[in-house]
Amino acid sequence: MVRKERLFYYATDEEIKQGDTADIYLFRTKEILERKGLAEKRVVVEVTTGELAGGVPWGVLCGVGEVARLLEGVPVNVYCMREGTIFHARDHNGIRAPVIVIEGAFSKFVLYDTSMLGLICQASGIATRTARIRKVIGHDKLLLSFGIRRMHPAIAPLIDYAAYIGTADGVSGVAGGRLIGIEPSGTIPHTLVLLFYDAFGSQVDAWKAFDEIMPPEVPRVALCDTLYDEKIESLMAAESLGKRLSMVRLDTIGSRRGNMPDIVREVRRELDIRGYNHVQIMVSGGLNEESVKELAHLADGFGIGTYISNSPTTDFSFDIVEIEGKPITKRGKVSGKKQLFRCMNCYVDLAVSFNESPTCPVCNGKMEPLLLPLIKNGKVVGKLSTPRETREYVYKQLEKIAL
Ligand SMILES: [Zn+2]
């Protein structure tokens, strides 16, 4: 028998495109506008945020490709920052900085308010946190996203994608890896170590079985904290796999943690004096920006879980700033259609009207527009970069900004 009901609680592509994921008040607004002859009123809507979660100074915009697919076929013009652009909540003068501008008859796109914000708020939050971790650890360290198990599986690919855009080197999810176009990354779970210890009396058998069965391109990373001290298990792994061991992973549970930087220092020293300098050290388990700071110069790899997958959203909002060419907006917002210009030397932004050509208030240099045509009358006209290109773009920008 074919089951008609859905097994899991998520909206399909069709439901999202037809507005089923919209708040009901948007349907009511659309109906009232249509019945009262205001359906064709042309407006300009700005998407901005007043402040970034945690008060951090910048974010990474993520979700532009999905916004393009959401609004494709809707009779609107959309100007948007490129996917992966580092943005500030406000410009040099404190004006909220638009990341997206939409123009068209309001009733034709009002239903997409909820879903469009949802597409960029969550993804940008994840990309932002991942990029901050990257900024802390530096460019040459391994950063893996491991946190999809703490979120609904329907959005696992989205979480992995956003973490990758935020410059994670790898992601744990199979579906996420497929979406991005990379091989997923993973090590060994504690469960495998326990089953081998139970069956054969040693955790070494688990690492050896992994080495025996996995194809050569899979890095040999031994999980070294399941039963004994990290230092002892790391040496056992190095002695059993020798040159083939690329990394040990220390996933030390909170109750045993004491001083994690000291544990990593000890493991490093014990490996080095026995000639296992090639064995790198990965840390994972409950890491956040603060704890990563303490470990950044000691460990070679970082597996970040919930801190990335459960990133706070970037609270973008959707506001009318112009109706039929006339500047108007609600209290607390600044009216008028605005382009966001950036000085690429200083990373200073100015939100001024589209036809201005401002110069940088800091260096007097040229400024470039960040809001580029994404959709023209329902047709996607913007270039959408591949995940790899977008990640490179984020990397380059991270070199120019402070944490
Ligand atoms: Zn400048």
C-alpha cells in the first residue's frame, strides 16, 4: 500500500513555492489588497537586520540561490548581494544595510515574506558562525561540521551547505556532501570502539578494522578517548597504524575534560618524542568560539557540532521603503530605495540611493555596489556561483576583516 501521508514533518518544494509555508496574515493581506483595488501598488521592499546575533560585527550572507529559486517566476525585480558576501548590520552612518531589495506589485510577492526570510536567516546564521571559527583557527587548520544530528534531518543538507560556505573544509552528512559536490568527512564513533573492545578486548582492533576495510583515500583518524586516557590511546593508535595514521581525535567528554589545552599539549609531546610527528590532533565535542580560541594554536583539526548546526539565526526583516516611487516606511526604519556601496579596501559601507556614486568616507576611494540584479521580472539573471567558488569568495573576504 502506498502511504499518502508524509512520514516526516517538512514542507515540499511545491508547498514552499505556492506559499503554504507563509504566515496566514500574509494571505489575508493579499486578499484585502486585491478586494480593495490596491493589488497593483508597486513597492520597494528592503531586507535588513538591525543587529547580528551575539553582537558580532559582521555576518556571511547565505541562501541567495534558494531565494532566487523561490522568487523565480514571480513578477518582481530583485537586487541582492552575492552569495557569501560578508555584510554588516549597518552602514558607516548607522543606517541599516540592505542585503536584498525587491520591487514589484506588493500583492504579487507578499506571500514569500516568511519563506524568503527563513531561507536566509538560518543559513546566514550558520555560515556566520562557521566563518568566525575559521577566523579564530586560521586558514591552515582543518574545520569539519559534525552537528546535523542535533537538527531535523530534512535540513541536514542546508546545514552542511551553509557550514561549507562559511569555510568548513568538510561536512559529515552524506546528503550535504552530495549537494555541495564533496566527499563527506567522518572518523570513528565511540560505538564502534566499544563493540570491538567487547569482542576482542582492545580498542586497537577497531582502528585496525577501520584501516583494513576503508579505501585508502579515507583518512585514518583514530578516536582516542573512549576507554583510557587520551595520551595512552593516542600512542596505542600511533603504534598500531604507524605511518598510515593521519590524525587522532580527542572527543573528551565534559566530565573528564579538566584542561583540554593541557591534554592536547601532552598528547602532542608524547607523540613527538616517539617519532609520530606526522600524526595530527583533532579536537571535537562541545566546542564553541571561546574554547576553540584556547585550542587554536595546539590542535590541527576541529570538529564542531551543535555550535554550528544550532547557530542563532540572523534576524533579517522585510520592510516597505517606497510605494509608487514615494519614500515611506515604518517607524524605526529609513525610507527610500537604497543601494549598498562598499569600499573594497576599507570594508566600509554606505547605503545611499542607487544613482549615487559615493566615495569612501575613510580613504576617499571608489566604492562598489553590492546589490546586483538577481531577478528581472521573474527571470533569474544573476550569476549563481558553485559552492566551491562561493567558499573561496568567503575565504578571500575573511583575510581582509577582523574577528
Ligand atoms: Zn576606503
